[in-house]
Amino acid sequence: MCRSQIFPGKRVGDSAGIEINPSTKYITIHNNAITVAAESSFTLDYYRIPNTNDITFFGGIPLCDSAGRTDYVSVNHPELYTLSIFEDILKAKGIEVTGGIDSVSHRMRSRTGRVQSPLFEWQSDSLPVVLKVINTNSQNFFAEQTLRMLGVVKEGQGTFQGGVKAVMGYLDSIGISPRDIEMYDGSGLSYLNSVKPSAIIKLLSAVSHSPNFKVYYESLASPEKDKALKNRLKGVAGREKVRAKTGYIAKASTFSGYIKGPKNNHLIAFSIMINNYACLYSYAEAWEDSLVAAILSEY
């Protein structure tokens, strides 16, 4: 992920100020975002062309938002992004860099034709720890890397394509049709991603019968314990029975997970998705919460 800082211009109608930190030529920015009236809503968002680092910012930031906003932009091949920044730092300190940058995952070679030795190796935390970060904190970078690890383990390809092949194979095995889901990244940030709520319900049902279900269930956020859901279902009786994952990009909001029923091992799966809403995001969230509250009131 790349950190972006967005500021309003001096007057309504001026281009918004967008800064990428750290600054890098690895990413190409197109700024179509503008400064809007102080009473207007913040609607600024971005779109990255799939499989590129060509990113367009659009929408508006209110004139009164002098402190600016911070957002995190997904990048294509994050390992090369990291190496590119590292190369810039070395050059800034007067250290000569020759041979270009390589990605071991792509088995790339230097310009001399020699395979480069890795600088270091890193052992990640266990999968339960990683899943908790993904599903509770919505850590998109972790999700992207987990998809590629699935590709390595299941398909022998540590790539996006290998990960998607592994995921689609599993979904097919539990009765989810390829027509019900489209994947263009591993994090859910692409506007081209699509999935039916019914497919999410099938997935939640299948996972609940897995021998590793406890790990998955504990990875989902709790309104009672986790900051990710601290503002959800406030004042709703039984909110402690909910484990869920939220999803959000501009004009799309989702809320999916489980509700513990009155009987032992009785779970209710739910999936709520809202597209192209014309109200404030907080209203969309409130509507989602009202549906979950209705289920809780019946069980």
C-alpha cells in the first residue's frame, strides 16, 4: 500500500492537492479531484487500472478540510514498489545502484543475467494471526500476500493468477459458480470485483463445517471487543453474539458474518450488500445494523 495525502485547494473549483509519501516514479498519478464547497461531503476516491500503477484520483474534498485526509492506495507488485523506494533511498545517500531491481517471485534476472541472492528472508506470523489482522483490521496488503501464498501452496504459483485459481477451485468444490464471483485483486479494492450475497452465504456455511472453523470464526471482528466494529450495533441487545467483516469502497458497503443462535453450535450466516446508495455512508451502515438487529430480536 502507498500512503497518499489529500488537501483542498485555495478556492472552490481548484484541483485538490495530492502527495504520495514517499514520492516515487513507480506510481503514475492523474489528479482529477477538485476542491468543493465547505458544506459539501468528502467524496474523493481513486481508481487504479488493473495490473498497472496508473492511478486516477477523482471526486471532491471540502474547502474547510484544511488538515487534509490520508488514504492508502493499493499498488501492483508491492515487492517491486518496496525495492523501488529502497533504490531511491540508496541513490539519495550517494550509493550507486547497478543492474536494476529484481523480484524473486517473478524469477527475474539482473541486466547481467545473474540470479541475485536475497538480502534477507522473513518468516511471517502463523496463519491464524495473519487472518485476524485481515478480517478484523481490513489489512489489504496482508490479504494480497495471503492470496499469493495460496497460489504457491495449491498451484505452485506465487502469483495473483495462481491465487485466484486456488480460490476458484475451492469455491467450485463448495458449489459456488464462477458466474457468482469476479476477482481482480486479493484485497477487494478493485471496482471490478463482484460477488453475490448468496455466494457469501454458501461460503460462510461451508467454512462453518471445516475442522479449522474456530480459527476463522475468531478472526472475525466482535462489536464488543474490536475497534473495527466498536461503532456498529450500538445499543442493540445481543450484539455480543455477532462476528462479522465489513467492506467499503465508494458507494458500496457490505456487512457479512455470523450470529450465534439460542442453541449450542447454532449459527446464522448473514450477508448484506449495498451498491450505489445516494445517502450518507452512516445511513447505509445504520440500515445494515437494523437488519442484523431484526435477526437478533427474533433469535
